[in-house]
Amino acid sequence: MRRTPRLLLTAALVLAAGTACGSDKDDPVTAPTFSSVVSPTAAPAESATPTPARSSARPSPAAPSWPSPSDCVSYNPNNLTVQYEAGIHQVMDGSKIVARLHGGPGENIGDQGLALAQRYKRHCFIGRGNDREDANAYIFDYWRDSSGKRTTIPGEDDACSSYDRGNLQVNDMGGGQGWRVKDDDNVLHVFDDESDARDGRLVLAKYSRICRLGNPPDDDQDYVTYGK
């Protein structure tokens, strides 16, 4: 029993020495921290795969390439004929009227209309159905779906004029006169309302020349138009 105090003293010295060896001599002994402890369910940092960044922004819808909804007459370019009656040349697909052009019986208006129609498969319009007194002046027509035919339109150079498609403006003419698309002072066409005018600009922006066929009376602006 007299050896017990010596044994206890020896154990106390061993514990003290172990504590001193596990500490930095320049720092006070502090309680351990747990900032680096990894949750048992977490994957090791070196094996984690980065998650791609996600964006909540949705891409802007593409601008329409043609007026929509469209107002078009579809036809077979291989089945076209020309009929003439009372100052009107009509390009026909069977009994379907594809185009109407004003002109006298001795003019080549019908040949021009036929050659134009043979280049495409659809004749389209903006503004049909407007209720203006001079309704034809507010109808704009264009052509779609190439047939692959490269026909020659007689006198085409005289029928066309150039414009800057990068400078097209849409504005209100005021006084209920409608809207227009123009290149500076060069008015390309007039339209019944703003929606029609913007559709017209969409079409005109695809070309750099506007062409008009037909020889309507002075009080009737019933031309057949197309772009180049």
C-alpha cells in the first residue's frame, strides 16, 4: 500500500508529458475546432463534380421571316395560261386566278405577268379586304416559294427601282391616310394600318429593288408588285 502514491505520481507525469508533446509550444492549449469536419453523407471534396451553372433566362423568340398569318394563292407554275378581256390580263392556273394586270390588248403586260408567276408557286398579299375607297392602292403583293424557273420578264429593268433596305422606315401619314414604308423620301408603298405596314417592311427588307407591273388607270393603283 505504501507504493500507491508513487504509482499515481508516475501516471500523472506520463499524461502531462503526452499533452505537452501534442501541443504547439508557442500557442496556448485550446479546445479542438470542427470547421473542417466533413458530414458522413458528403462526398470527398476531391471527387466532387462541379454542377454546371444554370440560367433562368429564356432565349428570345426568333423574329418572323414572313408575314403571319399569310394571305396567299398557291398554284402550279407549270400549268399557267394568260387570258385577256376588257383591259385585264389574267394569269390563270386552270380556273384559278393567279394575277390580274391592267393593260391594252397590244401590250406585253400578260407576258410579263406570266413570266413572273412562273418563277414562284405562291402569290401573296397584304391588305386585301381593306374598306378604303381606293382599296387597291393599299394592297401590297409579293411572291414566295421559288419554282426554280429563271424566266425573262420583258422590260423588267424599266419596271424596277432601287432602295436601301437598311434604311426602311414605317410611319403614320396622319389624317387617317394610312401608313407607309419608305426609304427617306422614297415612298415604296402605302398600307391601311400599322400592322400591314410592318408586314410590308418585313417583306421589303428581303430585297433591294421593288418592281411594278401593269398599266392601271390613273385613278387606280392596281399594280402587281414584286421584289428583287
